[in-house]
Amino acid sequence: MKTKPCPCRTRAGITTPGTGAYRIYDVIDTAYQANVPTVSRFQFREQVDTALEPDATGQPVYRVIRSRRTLATDPWKIDSVITVAVKGQALTEQRNNRRTVELVFPVQEGKTWNINAFNTLDSLTVVNRFYVGANQPFRITRGGQTYQYDQTITTVNDLAQDVNAAYTTVLRTTFARGIGPVYRVRRRFISRCDAVGCNPAFKQQGQSRSEVLIASGK
């Protein structure tokens, strides 16, 4: 089954949603303590609350309300607010007062950039985000339902730097042409380490979260 596109404007196949457009994600969240997992399931809805309007700095942004519910029959409760801006050659998002560069244009295989170029987490010269799998099909099954897309591209962090015996960080988002983000993964683990060394199979502490787009529209 292919998820229905939302009523959005596009740039190089990446969507800029219109007012009222929404996406619903099925979320599996697993927290680890001393290698013991605790799993929770819920849904996120991200809905465009306003058309372009100036933020505190005067930059035109979209305001997106993220809501959460445990069951499909539960009412939505506001979780957070995201602002999205497309300016020049980049699409940025601001969450929890931190702005990140989620996409750069043109979208093409192997292109690199610094996701933290507009915040103070690291040097402006750091390259830590990559495009991979340009124009490749993508397929995923969640809850017995299969979602597939003909043309996608994925952003991923620098795994060579961010995955080792002591810790693991994986940040991956797959975008479908004409739809937007359809699959998101965030994994951060700290391994158990002692005087002998580190055991990456033992998750001393961390979290794994995956989000699959299951519905979109207006």
C-alpha cells in the first residue's frame, strides 16, 4: 500500500506542507538500562498550524504542532511545537530552541552538510550529514501493513565517527518524493565498559525509536 500524498508544495521532491496538512506516525520507542529494554508504542501527529509567518527573528516559518496519543481511539494531546523554514539552499527545523539543517538543495546522492550549522553544538566546518539512496524505492511493514514508495532519499549521520565499541548513534530519515519523511530512526546507546574494554552488545544505557508514516492528508 502506498501512503496518499499530502497537499504540499514541493522542492526537488521534498514537501513543504500547506496549512492543515498532517502526517501520522506509528512509533516504537525502546529505552535501555543495564541492557534491559522497556518498550512503548504510541502515535505522533504532525500538523501544519499556520501558513508562512515571521518568527522572533523575522524569518518566515511554518509552525507545526506535534501531538501524541497511545491508542488510535485516544484524543490527541499536544507534545511539542516545531518551526520549519525553507530559505536559500536549506530546509531547517527548530525543536526545543535548537535549529538544525535537515535538508540541503539540490538533493543528490553523496551530498554532505553540517546539521548543526545554525546552533552551537559543534564547529561550522564539521560535515556530519549525508544523502544516500537517491531515487531508490523504499518498503517497510508495520502493524501488518506494508508501505512502499517508488522514489526516496535518505539522510544519515556519519556512522564511521558515531558508531564504535563505547557508543552508538544512528540518525536516519527517509523522504519519499511528493510526500516527505516516511521513516525516521533515532538510536543512541552507551555500551558497558570496564578495565578490559567495552562490550557493544551490552547496552548500559540508551534509547531506540523508529517512526513509520501510516497516514497523511488534510
